[in-house]
Amino acid sequence: MALVGAFACAHTPQLLARPGTEDREIVLRVHEAFGRVKHRLEALRPDLIAIVAGDHVEAFFLSGVPAFAVYVGTECAGSFGHYGYRFPIHEPVARAVLEQGVERGFDLFYTQDARLDYAFYVPLHFTMPVPAVPLVPLHVNVYLPPQPTPRRCYEWGAALGEILRGRPERIALMASGGMSHFPGTDRYASPDLEWDRGILERLCGGRGHELAAVTGEELDKTGNVELRTWITVLGAVGAARAEVYCYAPSWHHGNAVVEWPV
Amino acid sequence: MAGVSMEEASAHDLHYQFPPAGAYRLNRCLFALKSDREFLARYLADPRAAAKEMGLDGNEVRDLLAGDRDALLAHGAHAYLVFMAALRVRMEREPSDFEYF
């Protein structure tokens, strides 16, 4: 019974360090939705947060590019600008995810010392409940082709959900990333908000499984390579109907915050 | 596109492409700008010397210092690395332009 809540949170760094080009009202709307997630987490009282994020070529540069990775150290740490952060890792659950994941046919990479990217930190900066809980950080490769297919992400998420439900701890699952954005490309100022809205409509209708059939090319074309983290969580939550806390698109980014009741 | 398969043609259209091995040093330099504080400090003090330290060729150094995204992408730089390296440089050069939460 141990999966107590599931969420997806935007993590664009402008939510943490806002440049003048960013609409403050939009940023604050996303912060407000993060605040709701924090209150929900405090009510759900998880023993840990298993967070699925896509490393932004921070922990895993070209010396090694895993499709899926599990952090299994005693703690994990990283920095972004003047933000430094450090979190304890829930080792028993991290090891269970690794060992049972491999047993189920997912050839997972693991690390005890890789840096923790801001993709993990940004949502936690705003949503970590009080008192704070340890993490199980789970990486999905979203930016360095060839990335895992959406179907593989969904399958891994389904296995992950089964593993987490088999644990005695109370576990919150969180996807970090999305929605449409094109950093570093000539489409940066043209996120595909229509595609995002269509996806959110499907999620609200409990049709998240349909995202397993989306192609990697479609994710790239719509600025949604990071949606692999959501698709992983969708594998775990099945047909649950999403509640959208906010969809607050900026001029370059479809900021969304979502909860799935589990 | 003679000699290019449909699959390859499709891959060439992607926003985020496989980083070609020939661009390794350029991508390593961008990675260091975004993720290595000491290198970033050296770059801010002397951009040209720092870029050369990473083994970039003359055109790559020129385009990096000019912040010419399209040229960097044409050299094989990964789009996300170009974006975040530029943002990190800006955060250090103009820290008061940001509101920190």
C-alpha cells in the first residue's frame, strides 16, 4: 500500500532565479502550486520522496550516459549558481528499487557519488515537507540521444510502481520536468502550448497510458523530451485521473504542476 | 538529401541531437562552463585563455566568445549545453539582474 501520492512539477531554473525577462506573476503562480504540493505532502506524511528527473548533462556528461539510473549513496548533493543543496538518500528503498528493478529486467545504472542536478532540486526547494524526508533520486536520460523510448519509460514506471507498493514505507512519487520548452534552440520562444493542453486533458481523463505510445520524435518536436519523467510516473499510477494544480505557460515554457491520487 | 536515409534525415531535424564525437572538446567546454565553478571563474577572468585551455580551435573560440548559438550548434555543440552555459555566465556577470527565491 506504500505509494501514498504522485506528483509532477516543472523545474525550469527561472522559477528559482528569476531574470527580468520572466513574468513575475507567472512565476508566483507556479510557486503557489508548489505550495499546494508541499501541504499535500505534509498531509500524506511520506517517509521518503522517490523523485524521477532528467539530468541536464550535470551528473552524466559524455563519459557515461545511462538511460535510467538510481542514486544509492548515503546522500546526494549538487549546486546551481549560488544554491548548494544536500539530501539524505533512503538507502533501503533505493537498493530495493535497484535490485528488484534489475531482477525485473531493467539494466539499471547506479551511482553512490554522482552530482544531483537542479532538475531534482528546484521542485524540492519549494515542496519539501516539514519535517524534511530523504529521497530516492531516479534519473531518466532526456537530453542526450538516443534517449529511452516513451514505452520503455512507461514500462520502467510500471515496474517501479510495483516495487514501491511492495515496500512498508509510505512513499511519495514525483516527476520533475516539462512541459513544452526548447532551451538552446531557435524555437525557444515558441513552446507548443496546444500539445501540452491536449496532454493535460488526456491525463485528467485518466488516459495517461496513451503517452506510452507517443514517439521520441514527437516529444522532441513538441519540446517535451522531459515528459519521459512524467511517463515514468504514469507507468506507476496507471489510470488515475490527474488533478492539474496549475498550467502557467511563460513565453518559453509550459509550467505545469499536477497530482495523481493513488 | 542524397546518401542520407530517412531515419538519418529525421534525426537531423531533432532539436536535441546526438553529440558528434568531433565536438567532444567543445561540449566539454560548455559542460565545464555550466558545471565547474573554478573553470567558470577562469573563463570570466580571461575567456580566450579558458577556451584555449579546453583545446578549442580558433573558430570554436571565436563563436563561443561571441555567443553565436547557431555557429556553435553547427560545430556540433549540444543545444542544451549552449543554453545553460550562457545562462550561467550571465548569472555570474549580472547577478543583480536575478530575483532569487
